[in-house]
Amino acid sequence: MQLVVQTMTRIPQNADVESLGTFYSEAANRLQNTRAAWQLQILTDLSSLPDLDDGRYGYHGGSGQGTPVQPDGSPVLYEKLTSWETSKNDGER
């Protein structure tokens, strides 16, 4: 994720729309497909790289976690992103 953020800050002002669309689509896929849905509620610290064996990355078997829900059982909904920097969690990103 850190590399995606670094790349976002280096996109030229005159980048073509098709390339931008491809980049952001790939970034969104990478964010969504590398974790379970409930993990999108976490705000990842992008200022430092995680330890390689902290258990967050790679295949470690199935997860007992399912769809993220509120304590009352209602689904977790993410607000519309106003800016990457002000997002409250990775789901908003």
C-alpha cells in the first residue's frame, strides 16, 4: 500500500485518463483483495512498513471473520471519501 501512495503523489498533471483509470482500478483491487472485509475498518499506518512475519500478509488458512457489522448487527457502511488523507479507515480509502 505504501508504494501505491508514493505513486499517487508522483502522477504527472498531464497523465492520460485511461492510464489514471487503470492505476486507480488496480490500486482499489489490491486494497480490496489482500484482506478480509472486516480488515477494511482498520486505518493502516502508511508511514512505516510492517514486519514481514506479523501475520497480516500471505496465506494463513481460512478466517472465522465474515461481513463487517455494527454491534447491533447492521452492516458497516463506509462514507464517501473526501480525501485520502482524512479517511478514517482503509474501507474509505
